[in-house]
Amino acid sequence: MLERIGGADVGVIVLGSANHDTSVSMPRIPAPGETILATGAASGPGGKGLNQAVAAARSGASTTFVGAVGDDEAGERLRGVLIDEGVRAGLGVSERPTGTAFVMVADDGENAIVVVAGANGDGAAITAEAASALASAGSGDLVLAQLEVPLDAVLSAFRSAKERGATTVLNAAPSRPLSEDQLALVDVLIVNQHECLDLAGAPVGGAADAAGAPVVGVTDDAGAPVVGVTDDAVADAARFLAARVGTVVVTLGAAGALVLSAGEETRIPAFSVTAVDTTAAGDTFCGALASRLAAGDALAAAVPFASAAAALCVQRPGAAASAPRLDEITELLATRA
């Protein structure tokens, strides 16, 4: 059930996954079949949804998290984390165990992650909690989701949000094909360069797909989907998506972000930092961006804010725990003024 903290009004509702993470540090990510000795290990809260909810709350937003956990110790720990962070916890209790993730973190900050969905795959439990959380949503609110939970639960929440006049934001990760009708439910789409290419290169023509006439985004001269990541290819893919979604934000790592909205394209430079752990960089960006959009900021202000949050996040180990606080973000932003 939804646990309200402090009686605050709805602002950002995050629907997504919650995991108990085990993180292992190592000199580099092992190759297939290779054994590497780790230099350390730790456990803590994670999952794209929970990470984004914590990031939004720490960025100053009144935040609700909607997801599902198991009837187990890990689920109780995650519920406690949300409450400690001041996040309203709309957690369905599933017969499945709480989701888990195993994160390998290399010395250069790169990572590889394996996720066991568990309760995150219980669409019925998540949909029921979403209905409760969205009952009081309105035109000033924002619903943020990812694709680590069943797509039907995300689409149901977005339909309800649109009916109530709330803004819908989709972080399309992990990447999967989405139809024209599904994309029409999204007001703001956030993807990295690989997800941008995947989403634009997949058939997204809805009924036209079944008729054998898929609409394809980025292709090479022979008409095959683009597999290489180049700046031009990503920009073309983003334009393809922007024709179907009002606003597209493409995160480009150290190259910053590309924003397409209302027919305009803007490049936002990244902050130059030394990364320690990039595990939750994208999630922190999404949560921080959602917090500023819900506060009424324009993209020109919200995206640099989110970039600053992500830059601070990668300088710390961990997932949800690495999200920065509002005062830290504003301090870093001031260095660019």
C-alpha cells in the first residue's frame, strides 16, 4: 500500500524496478570464460526505478515510487530505504522474491550488470499500486517509467496519467521495440545512444508491421538497420523518434546530451569529471531531470541540472546511494555560470 511521508502533494511518480544489488569491484570486466579476482564487494539498494526515485527526491521533488517486492527481508530493506529517503512507497507485495542485480564494476568506472527480475516481473501487483498512486495525480504532476518492469504496466500507468493531464516520461531502458501507438503515450523520451539507435531501427509502425510494411528508422545505404554508433546516426535516429514523441533527450556520456523538442535541436555539454562507478549515471540523470520538469523548468535549465547530477553520481560507488543532494547539484551548476 502507498505510504505517505509528511503528507506532501504528488509531484513525481516513478514506476519501475527495485532490486537488492550486489556490487563487485575488479580491475576490469572479465572476458567470456575468464576468471578475475575481485578487489571488494558491497550490497545495497538498486533497480532503475528505485534509483530514479531516490535521485528525484534528493533533487528536491516530492516523489512517489511504484513497484513490487517479495515478502522477504530484501523487500523490507528496500521499503525502509524509500521511507528513509522521504519517498512515498507504493510497493505491491508479490509471491515472487524481491529482484536482485549483480553488478561488476571495473577500476575505470565501467560496469556490467545481470538482473534477476523476481517481483519486478509481477505486472498485476505493479498495476494495482500504480492505480492507487495515480488516483490523485493531475496536470502539474509527472510520471516517469522505465522498461525493467512489464510493458503493459507502464502503458496502463501512462494512459491513466494522460487522462489526468500529467506529463509522461519514458526512459526506454532496457531497449525494446515500441509501436507508434505506444510512443504516442510518451511526452518525453530519454534514451542513451545505443537505445536511440535500437528504438529507431526497430519496426514501430504498429498495424503496418503486421501488414509486412515496417517503418524503419536509421538504415545504411543498403537499407539495413544501423549497428555502429556514430554521431550522425544517433542524430538521425533521434530526429526519427522526435517526429513521434514531443521531446527526445539522448544522453551521450562524456559527450553530453542531445535534446530535440518543438523542432529545435540543442547540444548540452557534459561536466568533465573522473568516473569511479557509472552504474546509476543514467538513472540519476532521469530522476534529476524529472524533478526539474515537475517543478516547471524548461528543458534548457532541466537538462544541465540533470547532467550535473549525473556527473556527481559517477564520482561515487553504488547505485541509489550515489545520487547527489540538491545543494551539491546547484553548487556544481554554479561553476558553469
